[in-house]
Amino acid sequence: MVSERSLDVLRAIVTDYVSSREPVGSKSIVDRHRFGVSAATIRNDMALLEEEELIVAPHTSSGRVPTDKGYRLFVDQLADKRPLSPAQRRAIEMFLEPSADLDDVLRRTVRLLSQLTNQVALVQYPSFARASVRHVELVIVSESTLLVVVIIDNGRVDQRLVEADHPLDDDAVGSIKVQINDDVSSRTVNAAAVELMNRGEKDAAGEPSALAGAVRDVVLEVLGHYREDRLVMAGAANLARTEEDFSGSIFPVLEALEQQVVLLRLFGEMQADQLGVSASIGRENAPFGLDETSIVTSGYRSSAGEIARLGVLGPTRMDYAGNITAVRAVARYLSRLLGVE
């Protein structure tokens, strides 16, 4: 078992190493932290931490740096839960203003989170598979151009243009509108998509108009957009600023970031603590090709009640306490912005 003072020494080593990127020795701990004991006593504590594989000496006669196991203990038991600074709170309030455009909100969210943490920021789109289609509106905007408006019951609105190969007729457009709403209105996104696909099979046996088929395809495309899991990302350039924290090239990390399926699977396997925050550290990420990185995430709720995740990714030498605070705060602000809190 590690003593209480040894845990405090571990906290000092993590804090100082994250700040300086330099191995931490007993003398610097005595000089910078008020332990009230000698450097020799601190060295004994460090030896105990090393036996427990919580710290390691990167070079002979050097100070010590935290291991992945040490970072894990720090996050689980020792990381101070910092409050947001007034400047951080103002930044969040300025960036996250109300908007009807979810894409814009999430783009602003990842930019904000990246700026607050100096890490790669990731936000998972909420899945609207259980949301319902409220209405599909068709608007003739020119002689041969039709605007298709898909309205979901959570307030999400998507618009697409369809070009016809002949002048549009009010009656024909009205008939298509009635038919498509019969197929999708008040159905969940999943059920509406299935109904439209069934309609396509029925139409294939008959002689549907090209315009009706085009409108159906556009609505299916929109619904498919809601059903898929995807991420929006910002701040990949921050990895270049911390390249020294990686033993080799950062390119494997960049390649892993491009594989959204892998990242979404990692998100799905992370377990939240009592504060709703998850952290996956170093070797815990090896199955995903991210064994030299740490990921801190928190969940947020969409207006449809769906839970999705946002978080940051960076080297294991990261400011865990600060990143946990920022991620948790932005998640809460985003939920509030989407009308959940």
C-alpha cells in the first residue's frame, strides 16, 4: 500500500512533470512543495512509488516521471477538481450562443474546447435515430428547382435542392408532398427511412415520376445523415506542439484520428465516473492504436434526449485536472444550449 504522503508526492511529480516536461527529483519537490520533511524522506517515498510502478526513471541518475499507472491513480484519486476561471466561463458563454444549426453549434464547441485545453477536441454527433419526422415541406423556388425541407420533432431542420428535368407543376408537387408525408410523418427516423425504402421497392414495380424518386432519395439521404454516428474534430495541430511527448512520429496518431469508427468505438467503451467524466490513459488505448495518448470525455444530451460524448485527446503528459474541468463544463453548457438543462 502507498502511504498518504507518497500519494501527495505522486501528485507533485505529476503536476511538476506536466508543467515542465522535465523529470522531477526529490530536491525540486522539497523546494517547490511544503512537505515539511527532508529530501531523503521524499526519496524513500519515491522509491516506494517506483516499486509500485507509479513512477519511473527515464535515465540513470535522473528524476522520475509518471507511468500510465501513475497517471491513472492521479486521475482516479488525486486530481483536483478545479473550478472554471472567469475567463474560461466568459469564453464558453461567448462561443456557445444559441443557434438552430446543430452543425454550427458543434463546430464552435470543438473549436472552443481545443482552445481551452490546447488538445485535440472531439464531439460526437447525437444520434437522432429515435427522433420523429414532423413534416416534409416541398417549395418550388424556380421553374425547375424544388426545395425539400425535412423537419424533425427535436427542432432540427434540413434543406436540400432537387433539380427537375422539366418545368414543375403545382399539382404534381402537391401530390408528391402528400405521399411523402404519409410515408414519414410522425414516424421515427429509423421507421421513416424503412418506409421510404419500401416505397422505393413498390415504385420500382410501377411507373413513379422521376421527381418523386428524386425527392424520396433526398429525404432518405437526410434521414441517413441523422442515423449515422460521426465526430467533428478541431485542434489536430496541437499534436505538433507536443511532438516531443511521443516516442516516435505523431503520424500514427493522426491516422487513428481519421478513423472515426475506431474513435467512436473507444468512446463507447469508456466508463464515466460519478461526475460523468471518463478518462482512458496510455496503454489502455493500445487496441485503438493510441497507446501514447490519453482521452478525457464527458457526456452531453441532445434536445431529443440522446446522449453523446465530447472530449479531448492528447499525450499522456497532459493537464488532467484542467482538461477534466473544461470537458465537463463544456458538456454541461452544450446540454443547456440544446435545451436539456
